[in-house]
Amino acid sequence: MAPRNCALCKVSRAILKRPKTGQQICKECFFHVFETEVHNTITEANLFKLGDRVAIGASGGKDSTVLAYVMKTLNERYSYGLNLFLLSIDEGITGYRDDSLETVKRNQEQYKMPLKILSYDELYGWTMDAIVAQIGTKNNCTFCGVFRRQALDRGAVMLEVDHIVTGHNADDIAETVLMNIMRGDIARLGRCTSICTQGEDTIKRSKPFKYAYEKEIVMYAYFKKLDYFSTECIYSPEAYRGHARVFLKDLEAARPSTIIDIIHSGEAFEVKEEVKAVQKAQQTCRRCGYMSSNDLCKACTLLEGLERGAAAIAVTDKARRKLVTMEGGTIDTMRTIPYFQLPSHKAGVNSSGLASSSS
Ligand code: SF4
Ligand code: ZN
């Protein structure tokens, strides 16, 4: 078959088939359409304003690495006027997160963005390794998800940013729509497709890759030769989400627009008034001060469960010392964090709260 010319510029040789549209295009046109679509998503949703301080939730994986690169590119190309930071959470997963954080440290140098790393160990006194040792690998992702959400908020307060952007892509969102339908979780279904979420006390969060296909993100990273970490977490991902993922990939193979169509369907769901009425009013957690709809926030509820379990199985001295640190004595109150008490910083994080670039 004779080589085709690019369907967009009509000049260069087409070297790839675009997963989202099936068009045969050249590399340069692929970069351009991918970046322009993200720019359009950002401007149509009015995500940023001039001078915003924005933290990119960075795991070292493909999504957040491409996000950091594209945010930097668009910020320069379209003069968004943003101050960009990398914010990483160390869950304490030996052999996985420690390696991926090395990637983020290199990205910090490559993209010239300040980096802040916060660990579950310093925030909660527990690593995911310790949690899995105690509870096994059945509900570990529930713990990890709740802890990560709070950890990102705390990191954002430390960096004094207005906004956190995450690398959630179109496939992730379509999967979540399917999961919420399968579980009958109407309240979540009504809000899971929002590009931007912001509660009263919470920091604004958004997903500039809401309409970006996972396959295109991988392709972009590959052709741009970006430095990212591609190993999966050693604590197997949620089984239920796995079913939704496999189902979605099958549907995508039959009809690529399925992913966007599911997102559009999700966007059409509205939360009915009766459902809204049962959502509880916000208050603050009596243990840590984080916003919560109950006496204890979700993280503290989980922590109390872990601590009870730890006490029951006679915790090691090391773990006991950490619990004492979490609950009393040596906790420093961070000046920039009115509603949190955090354990004092670890070595490697300087007084500005940013990890030193030499580390
Ligand atoms: Fe955490 Fe689960 Fe993701 Fe591993 S797979 S990082 S345990 S949420
Ligand atoms: Zn709490």
C-alpha cells in the first residue's frame, strides 16, 4: 500500500492512526491536535486565571508526566500566566512508589518545576506497606484513596496553591461512570464527570485530560520520549474497577467513540433533589480538623480502625511510637495550615516546604 499523507496537514507522511478518531496523521499534527484539545478543554471550562498557583498531582506515571509536560507547554504557548508546581504523594509502597518518585525527581529537573513530596508515613504514621500487612490486599485501595485525597489537599495548603490538577483521563472517567451505574451510586454518578470540584473548604481540583484518551496519552509520551515510570502498583488494583476497565476496552475496540459517549451520558445525569437532601452538612473532623460530614473525617475513621487493630495485635514499638507522635507530644502546627496538625518535616524538605532539587 502506498504511504499516505497526513489527513490534517496533507504534506507529511502519516505515521500513526489516531485512537480517538481513526485519522492517519503525522507526528507533528498529532502533538498539535492533542495539545490543542487539552487547551480547548481548559479554556471552555475556564479552569485558570492569570497568576494562579497550580499544583500538578505527579506520580511519575504516564498520565501525570504528560500532564506536567503539556501544562508547561500550554502555559508558555498561550501565556496562561500560571505558577506550576509538582506535588507527589509517597504512599510508602516499597519497590513501586520509591522508584516512581525517582522519576518525578527527574521531571522536576527536566521541567524546572518545584517539587513537594508528602508521605503517608509523616502525615498518618502509617505506610501502605504497614496497612497491607495489617488488613491484607482486599480494601487497601479504599484506604489509599481516602489518604491520598487528604494528602493532596494538605500538600496544596503547604505550597499555597489555588488549584490541583490531576492526570485523570477520559478512560478513567468513563470507567467511573460505569462503576457508579453498576453500583447504583446516583449521587456520585451526578458529579463524577465534573471537570472541576470544589467544596467550601477544599482546594479546587480539576482534570484537564477529561477528554484525552489513555491510548493517546501513551502515544504522546512515547513520541515525545518523556521520562515516566510504567510499573503497576504491587498491591493489585481494585477488582471491581478492573471489570469496568476490561468491559470499557472491549467496547472501545468495537467503537472508539464509546469512551466519549459514556462521559457525555454521565454528564447528562443530574442529581435529583431527594438525593441531594440526604447529603449531610459539612463540619470539621474532631481529630484532625479536616472538613467532614461526620464527627470524624474518613481518614481518621480509617486510622482509628487501624489503631484499634494495631492495639489488638500488640503493635511493635516502632508503630506505637508513630501513633504517639500522631496523637500528641511532638506534633508541629504548620503556619500555613490552619486546619491541620502535621508531624514535623522529614529531612530533605527545606523550610520552604519544597524538596531540595539535589535530592
Ligand atoms: Fe494505592 Fe491501590 Fe493505587 Fe496501589 S493500586 S497506589 S494501593 S490506590
Ligand atoms: Zn480527621
